[in-house]
Amino acid sequence: MATRPLRIALVAPPFLPVPPPAYAGTERVIAALAIGLHERGHRVTVYASGDSVLPCDVEPVVPEALWRVGFRGDSSAYVDMAIARAWEDADRYDVIHAHVETAGFVMARYCPTPVVSTLHRRLDIGGVAELIDRFPEIPLIAISESQRRWHEAANWVATIHHGLDFSGSPTGDTPGEYLLFVGRISPEKGVAEAIEVATRTGRRLVMAAKVYEPEERELFAATVEPAIEAGVVDWRGEVDTAERDRLMAGAYATLMLGGWPEPFGLVAIESMATGTPVIARRSGGCTETIEHGTTGFLVDDVQEAIHAVSRIAELNRHHIAAYARGRFSIERMVSRNEQVYETLVRETTSIDAADRSSVVGLRPSGRVAAAAPTASIASVAARHTRNRRSSAEAASSISDV
């Protein structure tokens, strides 16, 4: 528990409400964190869409979630708006926690209030690696060791696995007959591989997934629809939380056979929390969440996945549920984030009380880094000496995009 209540701002992407009505990853984690912090007595404000429903304060970035009103396409301006709103209000908070990937980096450098960013996506594509290199002093939180492994020089202040409230999740005492796929219809999620495993093992594949983007619709038409017609796939579409949990609890196993390294893989812990084991590709965050041969199986290809299906009956579903609910509890996740906030606030206060102009490259972990190669990356301390008027002007310029 924190030693005193903190004023905390959480910045969410405005695509879905917080919490989301159906399946989503980042928004569910933000909701769990906000609720957990609020219940511990912190003053929490979430910058999100106006249709978000939380017990704490919500500052609406847009009136309704963008995807709810049919918005598609480039949404970067709306993410900038979320950052601008939080930045303008920075003096209201002890700490700001951004969940908008790299969009919060400039705020983290120049905002007078300490800003930490949790990165939820892959960091090795789309220029993210190069951008992280340009912001070596800002504090970052990873969601798995796998996610952060290509950027060891970055200012990682913690690796915090996701946690959720599983108190309302059902558990299945005995395995069902069907295999389960949950997520979105995208090649990197292992859609074709899951269908192949179901076909070759003679088991029905229930698919509860979303289809939004053009490439997702194309893959659905080319791969999923024929399997539906062949009787292999039982298509459910995008389902709500209660239905997803029910499907997980009643499944024989959940398949996560995508060929890309999931930064975390929220589906894995949700499935295991119901007692249903997971068969996943041996890559990414799944290697840190699934215990091979105990809570599921880690495989290298479709053939190994087929073999894993034949071994599922050996696993103890009660043990699987207990493991997931203990290791990935909301309490653990909230406590770890509290520790990060307290460290940032304490060290920022210490800097404010000292001669900050003489401090170069102080990291939130207490280590002193080498001076940055350019004048624009002087130090965290220099960032906090900027007055709030400059901060608000910079934030306002973003909102004019």
C-alpha cells in the first residue's frame, strides 16, 4: 500500500470506453488499474472517452469512443488531444501515467509533473525503437521482459505483468469439447493455424473475435468463412466479457498460435483464470505467463500444437485457475504501479528541493546516466524546472492539431 494518497492521472486511448463493453486489452487493464487505485484511496482521474464508466473521475477527451461511433482511419490527432488535456492539467496531479504508446514521450520530457509510460505493443516495428533511443531519460514500464529485451539501454523503471479482477470469472471443473480462439481476425494472431489444428484434431473451434479493419475482413472472407461453411468453426463474433468468460471456462483449450511475439497476451491469463489451459506459440510474453506442461503448452509449430491437444487431459484445471488468479491478480499489478509512482514523486520532490541545475541524467531508479548527446535531452531534473506556463502552452499547441 502507498504511504499516502496520490493524485494520479491515467491517459487512455479514446478508441473504446474504459472499461470496454466487449473484448479489448489496453482499456481493460487501464480500467482495472483505475478501479484498484481508487479503492486504495488515491484520487484518480482517467482521460478517456466521455462514455467511460468508472468510480473515479473521467475527463472526456471525446464525447463517445471513436470506434463506437464508427470512426476509422488515422486517429493520431485524437490521441494528441488526450495528451494535451492531461498536460494542461498537469499541476493537478502528483504523477501522470500514459497508456498511449509513444504519444506521451514529449510530455514525459517537458511536463513539470513526472510522467511514466506503459508500452502495450511491440517495440521493434514502426520506428518505435528509434524513437525510444531519442528519449533515453523518460521513465518506461514494460508489460513483459520479452517486450523490453531489445531496448535494455532505455530507462525501464519496472516490468509489470498485467493483472485483472477475476473474482467474477467462472471456472470449469472438467474440460469441454471445443477449442477456443479469442481476439481479432489478424494473421499475426494465428487464425489459420487455429483452424488447421481444429481440423486435424477433429474438434470444433469456437471463435469469439472482432473484425474491424479492411485486412481483417479480407482474412475473415478468405480463411474463416470457408471453415464456417465446412462446420469446423463456430463463429460467435465479438462478445461481451461475461460471454467470453463463459466460453473460456467451457473450452477444452484456448489456442494462441500467432507467429509474432505477443508483448503480453491477456487472453492467456484470462483463460487460465477459468481453469482452461492455453496452447500458445513459444514466443513473447506467453513464455512468461504459461508454465509449460502445467498450465498449458508452449509450441513451435502446428504439429506440436496438435500433439499438445492430445496432452490437455493431463493438466489440473484447479491448479491452473489458482495459479493465474494468484500470479496475475489486480492487487499485485496495482501495488507494483504504486511503487513506481511513489519513487517518481519522491525523487522529483528531492530534485525540487536541491539545486536541480547541477543534476544531469537522473533516472527514476536513482541511477545517474551519462549526459545526453544533445542539449534537448539534458535531464529529468531540467525537465521539471520548466515552469507550468510553458508546459500549458506546449500542450495547447498539440490540441490545435
